[in-house]
Amino acid sequence: MGEVGYTYTGLSGKTKKDFGFGDAKYVTYLNVFNNTIAKKNQLDSITIDKSQNSIKYGDVFFTTSSETPDEVGMSSIWLYNFDNIYLNSFCFGFRPTITIDPYFLAYSLRSYYIRKQFNLLAQGISRYNISKTKAMDIFISLPEVKEQKKIGNHFKMLDNQITLHQCEPILKSNLIQIIIS
């Protein structure tokens, strides 16, 4: 991965009093951990700080620490263009320097093969960590961009279908409530 991009740090030098208000936002650890594609509605507030690394469209975030080796290095990709958005301090960012389809990258980094590589890099006993330097040694296969787009769109459609099926019980329940009313 280090041959196709570079890493940057999340928020640094902050104390508890810096969080919860302000005109800037930051991507939370749970947003990264839980979502293949980071959610713009799962951000928290912070004050604007031009000394911090701002995130950009197509950036990938990785968790640096977890309670199990299976959960370290979870990734999420940012697909928005907003100003004054930062990354939390318990993650690091990766910015590709070549053209990579963001959906292909997002789903590839959550694949069994890549997760297995991250798992092997996890170090610790009661808390597991991963070095961003070592993470850049991970091998990721990159077909031509045209093929990446096809693969990325396929997984995006599958993800959307899964989400729709998960929402069906809620939709049916709401429909029944409307009919009863």
C-alpha cells in the first residue's frame, strides 16, 4: 500500500475540553470501525484547527487499536467533499497518490484476505495495536481502474440490497401502523 499512497495522523494535542463544540467536525472511531463507507451523519464537533490534517474525498481511515487482533486495522473510506473535517486520534489516514476506485478500495480493504494480513500485524496482549508503517507493507491487488469500477459498483449494489432487506421489517411495520391508523 505504501507504493500507492501515504499515511497521516488523526487529531493530536487535544484535550477533553476541545471536543463537543465548534465549527469543525471529526470522524469518530466507531464511524470508522462500523462502516465500510464513513457516514457523514456520524461526525462529532470540534473547533477548527488548521494545524491538523484535514481529510479529503477518497481518503481511507484505519483503526490503530482494539481489544482483539481481529478488530485492529478496520477501515473506512471518506466519500464527501467538506471543509474542516478531521480524523479522530485513535485512527490514521491513508491518501492514495494514484487513481483507485474508492468503492473498490473500500470493499477490498474489508475483504478476508486483507483483514487476515492486518490480523497478523496486530501486536499486544490485552490491547492490540498496529503500526501505520507496517500497515503500508500490506499487499493489495489493483486491477485496471475500469475493472476496479465494475467490482466496486457490484459490491456497492450488493451492500445497498442488504440494507434494503434489513429495512423491510421496519417498512412493513410502518405500513401496518399506517393501515391500522
